[in-house]
Amino acid sequence: MTKNYYIYILTNKAKTVLYIGVTNNLKRRIYEHQNPKENSTSFSSRYNTFYLVYYEHFFNILKAIQREKQLKRWSRIKKEKLIATKNSEWNFLNDTI
């Protein structure tokens, strides 16, 4: 059986903050970001990073985690260039997944 994993980048409405994560269910994970637990102090809750602007698909969790760690080390400029390769307008992709 094939497993699916995703690394993803979320931003806030003003596109000033980036959040990078990894999950095995992208749709569910974005829902969780949009509907945090009451009194949540998570990064995503504090900075309202609910808008999907980029994601990559993997079949191997170790490769997905490795990629997530790699992206987290990148500069903001490098992350912006990566997002632009697939989403040059920085459209919110939440409704497309």
C-alpha cells in the first residue's frame, strides 16, 4: 500500500509570515491549522498562518521530513523563490486540495 506525505508552506493573509510543516493528510492538517484548539499558543495560531501557498508530495516519510528540515533552514528569499516556481501569484491553494 502506498502512503502519501506532504511538506507544505502556509502564510498569513498579508503574506508576511511563513510556516513549514509535514503531514500525511494535507486537507486535514490545513483544517486543523484553521481550527486550532481553544487557547492554542502554537506558531500557526499566533501568526494566523492558515493559507496554503506551496506543497510537495512524497511517498516516503523520511524524505518528506528531510525536505521539511531543509526548507526550514532556508532564507526567506529562497523560500519565496521556491513558492514562485509553482505559485507565482501566491494564490491561496486551500480550496484546490
